[in-house]
Amino acid sequence: MGSSSPDDAGPPTPDDSSSFPWSPPPPDRGREAGPPIRLGGRWRRLFAGILDIVIVGIISSPFTYSTVTTAWNPDKNVFVQIPVQHTLLASVIGFLYYWLLTAFWNGQTLGKKLFGLRVVDVSGRKVGVGQAAIRELVAWVLYATCCLGWINLAFILFTRNKQAIHDMAAKTLVVDA
């Protein structure tokens, strides 16, 4: 029992002087050690979102306009006028607002900045340009589809990480700034 062989010495450790090639685990790039990530509050997220919608509405309102088109009504054998709302350019402005600010301004829109929130990837690192684009594209498709925008937002209430569908698709979280 007095002597031990290298076979029963156990796994090598970093301070082991044996010739075993040991390397430390790779560092968590992009995230500095610190306190754990705190998810942003649902109410603050709601109010930040409302503020962002108001800002986008103000910025894009000059590009939203109504016209009237004429269509034939076969039931009445007459032409009728139908109001048409043109919002494509306003939608592009809104998409660019959310995408570019999230991707290039520390994961924050103006509303998130004011309410102390930001978007990060699920590991806590800065969100990438592609991730921000996927996040906003999924959100805009859901908002443009009847009632799915509300379901998207309802996910924030019922998921453990307070993630909407667009957060899950892009693998992002909204956290305290």
C-alpha cells in the first residue's frame, strides 16, 4: 500500500508535472466574468416597446399615405371606390430602426435604452448583425400576420426566459443593461 503506480494516480490536473498534454478550457469570448445575467422585466419591456412604436410611428408617418382605388363590383354592376393604405416604406423604416439599433447600438433601441434593457444572445454575448436581422424579420412577419403578433408577445408571459417567438428564433434574450 505504500507505493502507487501512475495508473491509479487519477486524472491529471493542471498542476500535475506529468507529461500529459493539458490545456485549460477556452475562455468565454465576448462576455466578461461578472454577475449573472438578469432578465429584463416584462413591464419595462412592454413600456420600452410602446415607446419604440411611438418613435417609429413619428419617423415613418410622412411615408404612410392613403389613396383610393376603383374596383368593379359585379353584384351591383357599378364601380366602387376602395381606400388603400400604403405602408410598405413605413414598414421598411420600422424594420431598419429595430434591426440597426439592436445590431449596432449595444443591443438597444431608444426605448430599451431608456428603460435599462438590451438584447443579447442566449449566452450573454453581444447580439450579431445576422441575429438581430433574424429577430426582427420573424417579429415583423408575425406582426403582419393576423393575430400572430399578439401570440408572439404572449410568449413573454409564459416562457421561463421571458422570450417571445422572435427571441427564440434568433436565440436572444432581453436583459437588464
